[in-house]
Amino acid sequence: MRVVSGECKGRPLKAVPGSSTRPTTDKVKEAIFNMVGPYFEGGLGLDLFAGSGGLGIEALSRGFEKVIFIDRDGKAIQTIRENIEACGYEGNSEVFRNDAERALKAIIKRELCFDMIFLDPPYKKQQLLNLLGKIDEENLLKQDGTIVCEHSFDVNLPEQVGRLYRKRQETYGIIAVSIYETNSED
């Protein structure tokens, strides 16, 4: 696992020890950023099920100004911190150990609004629909923002959730990626 492109291109990233997380492969990561970028001039990102932090770190490497990393697993938090430090992004990152629902409540209290949100929850506990609904309901995505959902290929997400519409969906073996944006007509 490595940073695919940007200022930290080629930098190796550690995986979370054990089998509790499933890191996004470099191939899928590259495909995601080709769909949504590939490069950025600033922006605030949220990596909600961060695992090793690979997606958020990739966003930073490609030009995001700041990313908030959240995971509930202690080993994941340690790995995220090590990967952020290896890339020199300590000043561009916030890392919190929390579950997704509590983290969203804290984000709502801080009145944060994101340019990009990465949702890659454990496949066995698929909660994407609820999360998309909450993000829409609480206006956590900027008007021209993007949500990247990584999920099992056999999960069918709806075309629209509130004001969020699915712009694109691609399948890579057993993994599917759905890209949501805000419906600009609203």
C-alpha cells in the first residue's frame, strides 16, 4: 500500500495490523481519485472509517488542505497517526477515535462542512444509507462537494438520498464505488 499520486507519490503506507480492516487497494484508490479529481486546490475532507488513513492521506497528497480522520479501532488510530507522520501531514490532520455516529454529532456541533467525505464502513455492518441521510439532513457536504462510498459489489445504493444524487458507480471485482454529489437544482 502506498500513496498513488501527488506530493507524497510512492510513499509506503502501513496497514492496520490484524484482519479487522480492509485497506483500499492502490488500484481502487487511483480509480476513485480519477473519478473525483484527480488533484485539488485546498479543501476540507472527512475520512469517516479511516482504517489506515489511505484515502484521506491520498487527498492531502493531491492538494487537500486538511482532512479529519475517524476510526473506532485503537490499532487503526495508531496506524493513521504513523502514516500521517511518515507523510509529514501532522499539521493538516485531525485524528479521532470514535464511532461514526458520535463523530458526526461532534462534527455537527463544530458546524463543519466538507468538500469531500470518504465512507468505507465495514461491509458486514453496511450503514451507508443511514450515513448518507444524516450527511444530507445536517448539510455536512458543501454545495459542490463529493461523497465517495466504498462498498461490496452486491450492495445497491439508491440513485438519490435527499439532495444527494449518485453521479457514478463503478465495480472493481468484489468492491464497488458510488460517487454522490449535491443536487444543484435545490
